[in-house]
Amino acid sequence: MEDKKKAIGFTYAINGLLEVIKSEWNFRLHLISAIIVIIAGIYFRVDTVEWITIVIVIGLVMTAEIVNTAIEEVINYLKPEIHPTAKRIKDIAAAGVFTASITALIVGLIIFIPKIF
């Protein structure tokens, strides 16, 4: 019985990921960016530590975007009309994605600029 519950939870997680991919333009943009970075990493032959760092920041950005989307969905469900507090919550959640994205950009620049020049 416990294995079935685990399998169901895994199914829900995959369904959630597919839903975010289908419905969120920003997530698809992050996914495309991640693919480009992975291709660049292969091309420039980044080392193991650089790969670990790249994977961590990609995961950070993707996770931030998923959490942001979940927060937005909850706010839209609870407060469908425009409300200053709802806007503030959404803006703060979006700032989390922005911060993660800027961090990933800085890491990418640190890793790839020396390889390009």
C-alpha cells in the first residue's frame, strides 16, 4: 500500500511539472535557457565542480519559478479580484524568481566568460 502512495505522489509531481511547462511561458523560457547552458557546458567542456554549480543554479531557478506559479495560483483562487495585498504577495514571489535568475546569470558569467575569451 505504501508503494502505491509513493507512486501516486510521484505521478502528482510529474503532472504538476507538465502543467507548469504547458501553462507558464516564463518556465518554458527558463527551460530553454537551461538547455542552452547545458549545450554550452558540453561545448566548453566545463569541469565537474562547474557542472555541479550549473545544475544547482538551474534547479534553483526552476524551483523558484514553480513555487512562484503555485503562489500565484493560490492567490488567484483565494482573491480573484484585484487587491493590493494579493499584488504584493505576487510581487514578492516574483522577486524570488528574479533573485534566483540573477544568481544563475552571475554564476554563468563566472563560468563561461573565461572560456569564451
